[in-house]
Amino acid sequence: MALSARLELRHSQSLVMTPQLMQAIKLLQLSNMDLITYVEQELERNPLLERADDGEGDAPIAEPVDADIPERADTSDWFETEGAPSSEQVSNALDTDIGNVYPDDTGQPERPALDVGALAGGDWSSVGRGGTGEDYSLESFVAGEISLTDHLAEQLAVTITDPALRLIGHDLIDQVDEAGYLRADLVATAERLGASLSDVEKVLGVLQTFEPTGICARNLAECLALQLAEKDRLDPAMQKLIEHLDLLARRDLPSLRRLCGVDDEDLGDMIKEILALDPKPGHAFGSTQVHTVVPDVMVQPAADGGWTVELNTDTLPKVLVNQTYYAEVSKTAREEEKTYLGECFQSANWLTKSLDQRAKTIMKVATEIVRQQDGFLTNGVAHLRPLNLRMIADAIGMHESTVSRVTSNKYMATTRGIFELKYFFTSSIASSEGGDAHSAESVRHRIRQLIDAETADDVLSDDTLVKMLRDDGMDIARRTVAKYREALRIPSSVQRRRLKQLAGA
């Protein structure tokens, strides 16, 4: 067969993911905190990007002017004086008495002079500390939260004086988790430190006497036993109960009465004592930083009876493209520099457009969610409608994947609290009367209401719950009721009857 060259035309369709499109998709699904971090990285990388409140950009940004204190505009005058400024100069510049700014400065000549260089450099935080130029804030004067490790180390320092045993103590403390439990193999620890197992156990015994009581336990039973022993309540019956916590978790009260050798009243008192203990004593010194949820969307009642939906502008990074700087630098830039500037200019423009499009898309989705879930906002969770991504996507003319990205890690502040946008999407439960379907969340809420209202003499079984829900117009199967009840962490009817009878006794 002879080989030859030929020219062919072909038509084909393909989806090309450009870097810009990938960036827009990424921005869409970022939370507000992650978005701020991403924009900060872009600000450092791209010289043509700047914060909207930094000054010059595409549009002039007006700075607030306070007409009542014109002297503040002249504070730079006394920075140029030779030597240290006098107290009178400082008072005039700051429009206040020197004692109000530096209470310790009485104007005596023997006091150290103010560091003019530090002041001229804009580091006002160094004033009053000898002009060291070190940054500090008001938070520096607030006592920091002590960690569990530090709390135990302080007690170890005054309890064990032997250096070898103290070393073992520090090693064991480092293996205590945030809940206060020791997650260490004593044999492996002894081998690693080259110490005897008896010394390690001896040190552990000392650590378990530290505050808070129950600390350094190796399991839940030991933690509870330490707390009961401190209260002088670790008698043989209580010891048996501690050894069989699995039976207590299953609410197997007859077996516990037989093992502990007590009657119903004594067993009830013992269980109440157990429930009053702290299963995680280390959480009082939690070192995990908890971040407050900042809503992306704010929903408030409108005057016409509807709802006002607006974006939380505090969570939106504000960046501008400095076109003036780009035009000036491009005039004298070399060819390779112009290429780099062009890429930066294109990237900066795309980022600003992507941020604007992200805000508009979140607004569209949030507005439609509010329209669909008006009953929930007005009357509560019992009126939460079944909702899925397709319903929102069809209503606003977007793809389901886009709606899914928008609702990830985004929160809405309403009059009923702050909810993740995904909270409003629930599966549907058919109506027994052929009407509108019910959301799964409203069914779970109704199940909890029914169980909370039951009495010890009339505990509702799952079959009874099915009948009551159908009377309310909710067509639901028994296995679904059981699944929802377990998801709500509600015990079975048998276990609830035992607990209510025990509590009544």
C-alpha cells in the first residue's frame, strides 16, 4: 500500500476547560474565608491588583475626612524636627494632653526621649515601650487561654521532683488528647524512654490525681472511676456498673440490677450519678479554635410582607485593576516585560469579573431558595417544602452542578437563625391525602414533637407513630420512621419506657 499525504476537514464538538473557566468554577464553590485567602494570594502575586480601599485604581476611592480635627493632618511636621519632639509638640499634634496618650510621661527630663524614627516610620505601637519597633496590639495584654498540656505541666512541676520521673511525665502528657484521655501504650513508652514499666505506671498514677478529675484516663470506664473515687462513691456496686457500661448503653436494666445486686431505686440513683460526671474532662481546656459562621446572604422581612435578600458585603473581597499603573509601565517595558504585564492584566480583569459573577450567582440562587421556602421563614420547620437542585436550576436557568457549587459552604442568616444553603434541600414524603408532599426535615420535626409529648404510661411505638403521621397527612413507611428516629438519636419505645419509669421512680 502506497503512503500519501492528504488534507481532511472534520467537524467536532468538545468542551475545553480554560484556566479562566477553571478559576471561575473554583471561586464559585469557595467559602467566604477560603475566598479571602485566595484573593490575598492573588494580591501578592499580581502587581496590577489592589484592594478597593487602598486608594488609586479604576475609580477614585474617597477617604473619610473628619473636619473637627484638622491638626491631625499636620502631624508629619514635627517628625522633621531635629532631636526628640517636646511634650508640647506632641500634645498639639495629637490634640490632647500628653498625659492622656502616655500616662507615665510627666515631662521630666530624666525620662527617655520619644523615638522620632519609630514615629516617623508609622510604628505608633512602639511608643511607650522605648521605641523598639516591635508590633503589638491590645490582645497582647489579654491573658491567653491556657492549654491542657500547659495546665498538666504546671501541676507536674510541683508534684514530681525526680528528673527522670518528670521526663516520663512530660512524655505522657504529650500523648493526652483534647478530651483528656491518654492514648499511649505504656509498654511501648517504657521501651522508648528506656525506663521500667513500674516507673511509667507510677507516674501515670500521679498524673491521674491532677485536675480536672478524670484526666489521663485510658478509657471511659477509668475516667468515670477516677471521678467517682474522688467523691468517695466507688463502692463495689458502682464498680460493677462501671465495668458494664455496654449494658447501660443498651438500657439493659434487669442485667445491671442482677450484676450490681441493687434494687430499682438504687440503680436509678447510681445511673443519675454516672450521668452527672464529665466523660471528656479535657474539653475545658480545648485548644481547637472555633470559627464563627459568617453568613454570605442576609434575609430580612420586607415592609410589603415579603423578604429582602441581600449579600453580606463584609464577606466579599473588593479588588480593583490599576489600569493607570499598567499604562505607565507598559510605555517603557521591554518585550518580555510587556508579555508578563499583559498576562497580569488579563488575570486581574478575569478575577474581578469572576468575583462579580460569583456574587450575582449566589444572589440568584439565594433569592430563589427564599421564594421556594417562604413557608419555612414565616411559620417554621414544619412548613419546609421538599426541594432539590433541579428545581432551583430550572427556575433560574442554570445547571444543577452550578447550583450545587453555590450552595456548598455558603450560609444564610434568617430570622430563624443561620443555615447552610444545603439545609433547604430536603427529600419529599408523599401526602396520604394526595396533596402537596412534605419535606423529610418537617417529618423528622413532627416525629420529635410527638415523642417529646409522650408520657411514661403512653410511649409511642414506631407503628403508632406511622398511624399518627398518616393522620397528619404524611404517607410514610415504618422503616422510614425508624430511620428518622435513629438519625435523631431517639431510643426505641422499649428503651424510652425504661428510662421514663426510672426517672419517675
